[in-house]
Amino acid sequence: DSGVTQTPKHLITATGQRVTLRCSPRSGDLSVYWYQQSLDQGLQFLIQYYNGEERAKGNILERFSAQQFPDLHSELNLSSLELGDSALYFCASSVATASLTGELFFGEGSRLTVL
Amino acid sequence: GDSVTQMEGPVTLSEEAFLTINCTYTATGYPSLFWYVQYPGEGLQLLLKATKADDKGSNKGFEATYRKETTSFHLEKGSVQVSDSAVYFCALGLRDTGRRALTFGSGTRLQVQP
């Protein structure tokens, strides 16, 4: 158990809909990262928050947004969903800057299926 | 941009066979290198890391050496077990404060048969 909790574990929805994925980081971790894992594109970095502030953006679509709340949990909002958004969405956390320490703690992921 | 290239899988081996999973990288800075492992139904977890050239990371019988001259970080294990069946990801991280997330390769699935 990594200590990172993601909900829901599975989600099935239709094209055009909006969903929210939730992540609770490990106790004491200030950084939260969102990654998308799909069969054809591997593990893609979406966005990072540190102590409530956005710190880095990766390949995140404009239809997607995220935020980190004062209690450090984070939500990833996906809107106007398309079939291609079907993927496994991972949240990871770290104490500070992951690239310096390498230690990212991953949740078990939220599997999104868009029909 | 920064990138990590891994050998395509799946890699299928018999128990006790020798494992090599190739990983090469491209980076504009001086990266730290990592191997993560994802067991079925679980998230990724750090397997080993190396932060400078010629460093060797090791854990659970797995090893990888940071080779700056060949920009490589190949994962090896002398004798694999069925329990090693998983997806292995090579990753890099840069100390540049503007790029804080790890960049992952596409993953290599390892299947070990009894």
C-alpha cells in the first residue's frame, strides 16, 4: 500500500460527459502529480501541484483541469469526454520535488472508459 | 525534448533465466535515472535509481548502471522468478527547477513462465 488513495477505481461514462477523479496523497506529501496511461501512448505526465499551486504542466488537454485543495487532496476534471480519453489515470505524490529524489508514490489508478 | 526509449515487450522468459531490459534516454540536462515496476492491478513503485554517471542502482536482485557515454540505463537480473512478472518503466528526472515531473518510457511487460 503506497498510501495514495484514488477514487473511483472504475468509471464508465458516455462521450460528451464530465467526470471528476479524486486523489488523496500520502500523509505529509505536498506534491501531487497526475499521469495518464493508455495503451498507445504509455505513461504521460499531465500536471503537478505543490502545496495548492500549479507547478508544472505536461500534455494536458484544455478540456482537462485539476486543482489541489488546502487539505492537499487533488481532483482531476475531465470534460467533453471523447473515446480517446479512455485510459488509466494515476495520481502520484512526493514530499517535495520528485525529480530530485525520484521517489514518486503512485495510487492504484482510476480506470476511465468512455463509450 | 526529454525522452526515454525502452525495448518493446512482452519479454517472455523461463524461470531462472537472465533478464535484460534496454533503456536509453535523451535529455538536455544531467538527469537522474530510475526504474519503476507495476505489478498487475497496482500502481507503479520505485525499483531502483541512480543519480550520476557510473552509479549502479540495485534492489531485489535487479541492477542498472548509469552509462552517460551511451545514454543508457539497462535493467538486469541474473535469475528471474515468476513473481517478477510485471511491467517495468524506465524514467528520468531533471534537476532543472522548471521541469519537476519524471518522464517515463512506454514500459516493458515481462512474463516469466515456470
